[in-house]
Amino acid sequence: MNIAPQPDAATPATAARGDRATPLIAALVLAAVACQLCISMPTPALPDIAATLHTTTDVIGLAQALFFLLGGLLSVIMAACSDYGNARTLMAVSLVLAVAGSLVAAAAPGVAVFVVGRALQATATAVFPVALRVLRQTLPPGLFGRAMGIITAANGGIVGLDGLLSGWLTDTYGYRSVFLVMAGFGAVTTVVVLRVVPDLRQRPAGRLDWAGLVVLSLGLACVELGIGMAGRAHAGVTLGTVAAGVVLFAVFWRVESGRAHALLPPSYLKSRQAWPVLVTSVLACAGMLSTVNYVVPVFSRSADAGYGLSATFAALLFIVPVCLVNVVFAPVAGALAPRVGWRRMLRLSMAVTVPVLVCLGLGLGSRWVTFTLVVLVGFGLAGALTPLNGLSAILAAPNNPGLLPGVNAAAYGVGSSLGIAMASQLLGDRAGAADYHHAVWVAAGVVALGFLSSLLITGRAGEHGEKV
């Protein structure tokens, strides 16, 4: 069912142009980088954190899992709140809490305090969806597309330099220096956001639907937690947790049906401007991110089935190039999307990636063939995530323009967890070369499903010649 075309939810009230747009985009890029640092920089330091705090990497891994779970929930909550308050203030609060979390983690005398610090740091992940809403509300379509690509590139990693910097800091000064760097960068970013981002106060009709927001957040938490437990907990517990999430989604639908100012009206949820975007995001991340961030790196380090590379060389060969492609191509995709069509850019990227993944499954025996094809997957990833971010802002519900970007950010987390869970089940404890081939081919099938779901996305009238 389609809803009737409505005015763009993010029509710029006061469009920022030229010199006024540049500082705004720069501030939001800094915010996206601050978010990404909180996500990526602790990973190389995990063994040192475990040794310093006299615990195991499994326990520290639980702190990481809590960070990602809370990050997905806070992305939804803060995005919803931004429709009823000042987006600049919410971004600043998120960054301040993340800075506090970095300092707590840096000073942590034990695991419990470290977990508290990482939980506070999770607020940084809420900055990205709010930044998308600010971009759509303040920039004209041409600038919005380019800015969207730049923000997506920043949020995807700084050419892998964040991980390399973290490794060097850990080896030279210990893991605490990593969190101090994050705190310093976050503090500077907070000041810039407060000085540059405009005061975008919303005056929506009605009040924030807290009941709907709580039920939606709990449903997302159950689904993401259940998927994350796959392979590590009893199958009954995993399935029960996911089932609880599905039940909560049904409750959310019922709650929203009876509200005059619903968080996401059922008529909008049923439209093809909402759910196909989220499904495509889940499937794109499940297929592409699991391949470049999990299957290929694990394969390349395997001495039996793969190339037996060191962690550093594997990252330089297969992870850093993907980050570099994202930095270069995401802005290009963002600039092209308003001209060729956001949906067309998404569909083309998904369609091209499917045969690339099929060939990657066949070519894992050659290190340099794998390198070439992984780089091509990086182009597909940047070409898909940029329009998905853009569509989440363009097709957002008119009364709640911040929420779809927030839920879409959570969908990325669900998709990444789902893809890694599927790949880890296929690979098992003693994976042979054939298992890695099968894992990549399954990823190709998942991306193909994502392409089919992208065909279901309907558009909305764009502005000034913008093609949706």
C-alpha cells in the first residue's frame, strides 16, 4: 500500500549555501568521525585492555557487544527526540556523554567501570542519524547529496588509519591513551557543533509517543541481542529472544494504530517508503559488511585454508583498501544520486555487487584476485550505503523526519550482526577452504535479496529536479 505523495519531510527552511554550508558540513563530518572512533579504535586494543584489567578478551568482548546494542537503541531514541527538540543540543549532549565515557574507560581500575565507560560512549552512535536530519533540513538537494556522501565516508572509517593509530598508541603508551585521544577529539567536536550547527527547534503537533518509542526500542534490542547470541547460546534462548522482538514489533503496531500522533503511523509503515528501505539496509549489511569485515579477513589469516597472513598485513591488504574506496567513492555516489536517482544508484550498486561476490567465492584461492574483488565490493558498499542513508532522510515520515534515519542506523547493526552470525555458523570451528567459498556465495544470495527489496522502494516528489 502506498501513501499519497506528501511534501518532503526535510524541506530546508533556510537552505545553507556556499560558504555557509561548508562549516556546517565540516562540523557534521567531525561528529561522524567522533562516532566512528568510538566504534573502531577500541578493537585493536582489546587484548591490552584484557591484560591490563586482569580479565579475558571474552569479557571485554561483552563490553563491546553492550556498546553496539546500546548504540542501536540510542540511535532510535535520540533520532525520535530530535523531532521534538533541538537537534544541535541533542548532538552536543551525545558527544559530551561519549567524552565522559572515554574518560571513565581510560581511568577504569577494573572491568565493571570499563563497561560503564563503554556504555556511556555508545551515545556517540546517536550523532549520525541526527546529523542526517540536520543535513536534509538545512541543505538544498544538490549540496545534500554531496554532503551525504562525505558524511557516509567519514562514518565508514578514516581509510583504516583509526585502527592503525589505535594499534600504535596501544603498543607505545597502553590502551588508556586510545580513550584519551577519543575524549580529546570528542571535546573539540562538541565545541565545533555548538558553534556551527544551527538551532533547529521543532514545533510538532502533539507530544513524543513514549509508549511507542519504548516498545520499538525493546523490540529492536531483542532482535539484535538474539542474533548476536547465535552460535554462543542455546538455540532455544536465541530463537526465544528473537521471537520476543517480533512479538514486541506486533505490539508496537497495535500501540501505534490507536494514537493520534503516532511515532510511525501504520499507514506510513505499510507504505513502500519505509519498510523496503529498512529491509534493504539489513540485507546489504548482512551480505557486504560480513564479507569484507569478517569472512575475508578471517580467511586471509587462516594458515590452513587461507593465506596465513599476520593481522597487520591482512588489514592493510583487505580492510584499508575498502575504507579508502569508501572515502573516495561515497562522496561521488552522493553527488550523482540526486541526478541519476537515489533509488537507481542503490539498485545499480546492489546489482553489480552480486556477480562480484560470486566471482570472489570462486577466486579466494588467489590473494590478488581476492584483493581486486574485495575492492570492487567496497565500491558496491559505498554505492549502496550512501543512497540508503539519503533515502532514510528523504522518505522519512513528514511528522517525524528524524526517526527513519535512526531506525535505519539500527538496521545496519542488525544486518551486520545477522551477516556475521550466518558466516560464523557456516564456517564453524575448523573451516576449510570450501566453507569460505560457501560463506561468500551465501552473502551473494543475501545481497541479491537486498536488490529485490530495493525494487519495492517507492519515491516521493523531489525538489529542484532532484530524482528520488
